[in-house]
Amino acid sequence: MHSERSLAIDIAKGLGIIFVVLGHNWLVAHEHGELYRVIFSFHMPLFFFLSGVVLKNRGTWRSFAISRSEALLKPYLSVLTIWGLTRIVQGKADWLSYFSGLIYATGNTIEWVPLWYLPHLLLALLLAGALLRLPSLRRFVRHETAGIWLMTILLLLAGWQVLQWMTLLNQRDWSAMNVYLNDVQTGFPGLPWSLDVVGISTAFILAGYACQGAISGSRWQTGRLMAALCLFIILHYFFDETIDLHLRHYGNLLICTLQAASGIYIVLSVSAYLSAFPAIARGVGYIGQGSLFILIFHSWIEWKVFTLLEKYVHWNVGNALAGLILGVALPLLLWAASRRSGLLSAMLLPRRK
């Protein structure tokens, strides 16, 4: 049985993962137009923020690291290892460069690009967990969130500055290095596990953690929602900044952060509103609960569906919509099957406690 708070979070995850699937769909991705810029301005910060909302600061850091590693690295390694072995047997991949890229774990060095998020989320969660367990922070955590917000701001500033330095590295030709990392690009592939963006991702995780109390009692408030929506629209109209952490892009620090914050608030408000409608809440909440499987499998499914239909149906919009629907539905079916299959569960799901 879900509490009202956890249901709203599941709905927010459901809305967020739908935006992820849409952002990688032909409808949005083929021209990287305005809808792409709008979606990418908040959807990844939203997931890091929600990871902070459900973060528990209890137990030892070691036990926290073990549980998070199992939940995030197991599906990453299982899926990409099976995919890689299949490609190697078919003669379509070199084993050394493929598995070097898998270990390096950035979006440029793995063939299923969205999976870069899993090892990076683990890295960001481990950093957040370590910072929250600092003895010098406990007096702030117990009485107020000032210490957490200070760390959030410092990490965001540092993370943004690191990305500016990364653009200088990207101007050089790294193709000789990339040959050994399964990277077909010529630019800098990023640091292992996307370490170069960990300041930004951890900042949003800590922001979510700091907002746990506020979100637990949040309700639909039309005035605040309209204010956030107006801010979001105005910022996009006048500045039109966006974020793509996979590509190491975080535009103007202030504008991007405000766009992300207002986008997150809009999604949380809509989630609170939808939780009052049981049928819709259950449906979107179920999508949110299975968001990990959708993240892993959606991109391959929707583009495979699109390319297959394209041979017979000359209507790209319809083909893309079919890919969008199946990119959500089929991973949910696999998630349901994994919970009933000992083998799939052992490969893709954390052990039940």
C-alpha cells in the first residue's frame, strides 16, 4: 500500500520517464527543436531531485553503497554484457574496446546511451550519502537545512565550472584514445562514470533531500503553479537555455537552474493533482515504479519499432507514436516478468530483503 507521498513521487517519476522516452523519440530528437529544448531543460534534473527526495540518511555509508550498487550496477552490467557478447559473436564489435567502454561508462563509450545514467547516479548518490554523513554537517541536518543548501550551491557552482573546462578539452582530437573506448566520436569522451558532471547531479540530489519535508506535505496550489509555469515560459521565451548532461551542456548557470527548478515544481504539482484521481494515479504511478526498466530499454525499442514500421508505413509521426507507446509498454512487461522469474530477477533486480 502506497502512502500519499510515495504515490505522488511515483507519479512524478512516471511523468518524468514519459518525458525521457519522448525526448529520445523521433518526434523530438530528429530535429532537436523547441520541444527538445523544453524537455531537456528539466527532465534529468527532475530524476536526480527525486532520488534525493527518497534518499534515506541512515545506516552506514558502506551498507548504503552496497545496496545502491546492486540496484544500479546489476542491470547496467547484465544488459550491456549480454548485448556486447551478442555483438562480439556476430563480429560487429571488438571485445576489448567494447568492455573498456562499458567500464568507462559514459554515454559516448556504451552502445545503449541512456544507460550512462545508472553508474553516474550511483556515483552521485555515493557522494551525496558521504556528504550527508559528515560529522560537521550533522548539527545542520538535525536543526535546519542550511548546511545542505550551502553544499548544494557550492556543488552546482563547481560542477558548472568543470563543464566550462571540459569544453576546452573537447576542442582537441581524442580519436586515438576513443578507439580503445568503443567511442566513435573524436571529442573528449568525458571522465569515467561521467565524473565531470557529478557536481551538478549531486547538487540536485541534495536539493531533493533538503525538500523532503516540504514535499511530504505538498498539495495542489494553483497560484504557485501558475507562477512556476509563467517563470518557465518566460525563461524559455527570452533565453531558451537547455541542459544535456550526457553532452556536457549546461547553459547559463542561473537561467538553466531556474528553468530546471520551475520545471520540477510543475511536475510535482501536477503529480499532487493527479494523485486525487485513483485510476490515473495508479496508471502513471505504475509507470513510475517501472521507470528503471523503461530507462534501460526504451531507446532501443522505440527506434527499432520506428525503423521496422518505416519500411511499410510512410508516416513518420505514426511510426514514432507507435515506438513511443511500445517504448513504455514493453519494458513494463519485462519488469513484470522479471519479478516472477528467478533468472531475470537475479540479473536485473536487487535482492529482496
